[in-house]
Amino acid sequence: MPLLLCAFLLVGSLLALSGCQSVAPVVKVGLVAPFEGRYRDIGYDVIYSARLAVREINEAGGIGGTRVALVALDDNGNPEFAQATANSMVIDPAVVAVVGHWLPETSGVSAPIYAQNNLPFLLGGSEPFAATNPAHLPAGFVNAYAAVTPFDEMPGPYAAPAYDAFQLLFQAFAVAQEEYGVIDRSSVQTALMSLE
């Protein structure tokens, strides 16, 4: 019996190790928005778009086989919280870009933190990612958006801009991987500049 148990454990260990070799690499994208408090509607509008964009890119195989993970943090629409949240984002080296903060006062205090740490930052809530009229959204987007919400919610004015910001990031990731062979903060920043 002990010999059979040893053989079982050995086979199980080999299977576990072989499974580790097939794990796709992952890069993280930060989303910072007010998920609580007075501006929470903005936060919920953008997180569903972010989830939709990440789901779509991963279902398509990621960026050259690299999967994307979403890291969403609340800044409560408060400048002090926004600074703390930005500091939390910059300490994780796997976070290669951030989309946020959606309000001028929170973006204003956070942007310098991202810049000092060479973390690419797409400013949500301002051009080209300013609020839009959701009545003009294509039906396909509205249906896809509703499918990632818990209660088939409808997109608001920040849904399309958030989705567009993630699409631009994914383009930059593809350029970074193709041109530099790596998706990191530096290559993504360079790729973003080439796409502007």
C-alpha cells in the first residue's frame, strides 16, 4: 500500500508541475475610480466597461498570449484617497498602466505620482476620454456591457470613454510586445507616445 501511495503522489506531482509550464504570462492594468461616495455612478459605469474590455481581450487570446488582469481600486472621489490609491498602484511592478481617476481633483493629485514612478496613466474624464452621450452607443456595445453587469444595467456617460481607454492600452501593449518583446511600464509608455 505505501508503494501505491508513493506512485500516486509522484504522478500527481508530475501532473502539477507540467501544468505550471502552460500558465500564460499576465500583465495588470489598474483602474481607479470612485466606487463609493457621491460619485459612485462614475465608478460603476467605468468598471463594467473595463471588465468587458478585459474579458474580450482575454477571450481573443490576450496580447500575443499574455493575459490581462484588472486591478480596480476606489478613490472615493476624494483627493487624499486618490493619492493613497495611486501610491498603492505604483508599488506593484506587474501593473503596467492605469486608467482613472475620472475627476479633475483626484486626477490632479494622482498624475504626478504616476509620472514619478514611470507608470503610464490615461486620464479618464478628460479628452479624449471625456463623458459622452450614452444614447448614441451602438446596440452591440450596450448589450455586451449589460452582459457583464449583475443586473443588466445600461451604460452611462463614462462607459464608452472607459472602454476606449482600455482599447488604446491594448493597442499599446501589442506595439510594446512586437517592438520591444516585453509589456512593461517603459515599453507601454513608449508605445502610447507612438500611438498619439
